[in-house]
Amino acid sequence: MPVLKYSQTQPEKVSDGIERRLVHTDSLMTAVLDLSGGPKSEPDPFHSHPHEQSCYIASGKVLFLMEGEDPVELQTGDMFYVPSGKPHAIQLLSETARLVDNFSPIREDFL
């Protein structure tokens, strides 16, 4: 069935303060990330991946950092995208945040 209720999914603990829930097709993945333990004094480490990524800030505040760009403070309702292979990171600025990430193609490393 193509419906997945948030309350019926089991979160995967990615690391301290990060839980992830996934839904995907063969070529598109959505990951809901629940962040806690903020505000953080430092950003997460920069990383990159071959996937295109877009993100919607469903709640909270983060600092978005991408190589070659000025850092941008984002809050509920804001969005960003990351081209394939571009180093990027976030820093949690609020106590908690929920990010809705979309990836194409799907992140096999998340499965």
C-alpha cells in the first residue's frame, strides 16, 4: 500500500539526536529527520553524495551551509536544495527540528 502513517513507522536512530523515517519508490526517497538536543554550538560535518536533494524545514531552525555559498539561517516553511556531489552541512539552532528530505535516486545506503 502506498500510504505510510508517521505514527505507525519505527524511527531509525541515526546518531545521538537524529531519528529518521523513510518512504521510497524505485527512484525517489523521502526521509523525515527528527533532530533534538539543540541548539548546537557547531555544525555537523560537511558531507556530499551523488544524489540530488531537496529539503523542507517542517519545524525548528537550522543553519544551512554549502560549499561556495554563504551560510543561511532557515526556519519552519523554508526549503533548500543540494546539487549532486556538493559538500553541505546543517547546524541545529533550535531545541528540535523536523526536516523532510527528498533524494533522487534513492539513498541505497539508508536502506
